[in-house]
Amino acid sequence: MQSGSALCPWAIARDAVTHTHRLAQILDCPTQDSMALIECLRRKRLEDIMAVHIPVPDHLSGFGPTVDGIVLPHDPVYLMETKPDLFLRYDLLLGTTRVESYFSFSSLEEISGIDTNRRDKILRTLVRNLYTHHLQQIFLMVSNEYMDWSLPHLHATDIFAGTVEALSDVTVVSPMVRTGMLHSNPKFPPSSPSYKAPVLIPTKTYFYVFGHQTE
């Protein structure tokens, strides 16, 4: 498992129905009847569907896996915490690269860095799209945590490095670490209806960080 897991904020499409209705409206498909909507979209050309632009908040997914109650019966973290017969069936190898969010920046920013205004805009967008409460407090904590205040002066490249690290940790690294921790240190409650002691066969969890970076 490389650079992502089901716990990443972009892994599950949380608002897919809204985006689907918007797509249907643009393509003149009905939205009141789900089956009629599906049949209408099936008759559309792929080129027409791909040409539609549906705005999606940064760091989230408009279309993708959804918790539909059938294929994905529950939220992934719930399944990892309560379904040992599924999650602990195999050993797990997972890892990240040293930097996971360079594609959020231009090549010029990578070389020259960014200023605090650009950093604040990026981090505020991140916090606003992923959290619902205490947004200002979270923003201030992230801004403080990912800046090296031991430096006498923060250069634009230092600000860039801290911002990249913050984005990487929130969108990829932290969810990957949590996935590994759930796999390596399961704590399934005996009261869980899916609890089966014989299933809890020890499995191995491996985590790596790929640090090579091309010039």
C-alpha cells in the first residue's frame, strides 16, 4: 500500500450524490428518479461526460468509492476497528514517500519558495475542507507546528518546505500511520458482534518511507 489508504480524506467520495445530480442536470438527465438518471447517463457519450467540469473542494474527491451500505457497508475506519476477519487476514506493507504533495505547487514555487500569504491560503483551504469545528484554532496550530521558529529568519523556501510537510502529513502520512497502527495493534472489543477470538491470528505490519528524490 503506497501513498494512500482508505483513511485518507480523498479516498472516499462523501458527497457523490450531490455531484452526480449536478452532472445529470448539466447533461439534461432527470434527477428525481435514480434509475432514470442512471439509464440517461449510460446513453451519454463518454466525451460529453468527461467534458463536464464539476467543482470539487481541494483534497476531497467528487466521484469515487462511497459508503453505500452494500459494497462498502460502513466507514473504512469502522471496518478496520471492528472487522478483524477482514482487516487482519493478511500481513500489511505500507509506506510513503519523503514528500507527498509537490503536485500542489508549481515548479517555480518549488525552487523559489512561497510567502506567508500563499501558505496561509493553502492551509486555510485545507482546514476548511477537512474540518467543521474550531477552524481558526486548527489553522493556528498547524501554522505553528510546521514552521521552524528556531531559524532567525524564515526564508521563502523554509515556508514552502513546512507547507509541503503539513499537506503531506494531513492528506497521506497521518492516515497511513493510523492504518498501520490499527493493523499492528488491534483492539477489537469483545462486545462487538463481529468479535471472534480465533480470528485474531498475529499478522505482521511493515512501514517504510521512500526517501530518494530525483533532481
